[in-house]
Amino acid sequence: MVKRDEWKADEGILAWSAFLRAHAAVVRRIEADLVVKARLPLGWYDVLLELNAAPGRRMRMQELGEAAVLSRSRVSRIVDELGAAGLTERQPNPEDRRSSYATITDEGRRVLRRAAPVYLAAVREHFVADLSPAQLSAVRTAMESLLTR
């Protein structure tokens, strides 16, 4: 068992803690910009982005849940909210009645296009601008390493 004071000296635990705190802070800032400037929650943006990039601009709900970066546990509810706003639709899967597809509507694509510059500017302001090119490269290399495991 690790004693409380021991974890404070463990570089791995300190890195993990910093990663979690930084992620939460940056995501909050990016979301705030999206909501204020584009009137779009970050979870909605995430789902619209995945659907727009998918073949045929549609995904099975299960695939969407796995692909969504920020809202995996809430994807079904977000798709319903987006549907009520006219930005997505659900379509039955003719090959498997137990599953359905989520598709992005033309209006959903318009909203995504309007929000994209706000999102990209927020990422640059709240993440990229605070790191040197060497730090960005190190973060990318480290995160890609974790993703390939």
C-alpha cells in the first residue's frame, strides 16, 4: 500500500494528476467558448463532428459511442437532443433491428461548419498557445504512445 506522502513524490502519479486537472480545465474553457460564441455544447459538437466525418455521414449508435471523445456515456441522449433540434436523425438498421444509425442532417452540417472556427480558435487559445512547439510534440508523442497500446 502506498502511503499518502509517497504518491506526492511519484512522478507518474504527479503526471497523471496534472493531466486530469489540465484536461478538465481546458475542456471547460473550450466548452464555454463554444456555448457563448456558437451556442453549441461541446458534447454536441463532438457528436456532430464524428457523424460528419463518418462514411455516408452516419454511424451505428454503438460505434458513435465508442468514437465520441467527450461524451461516450451520454451519446444516446445527445443524439436525441440533437434530433429534437433538427441536427441529427435516427434511422433503423435494416440488417439488425436491435440497432439504429445516427445521421447528421443538412442543418447539423451547417451548425457544425459555423461552430468549427470557434472550436479551433478555442483549442488554439486554451491549449496550443500555452505550450511550446517542443512541448506540443512531446504531448502528441506521449498521447499517441498511449493510444497504440
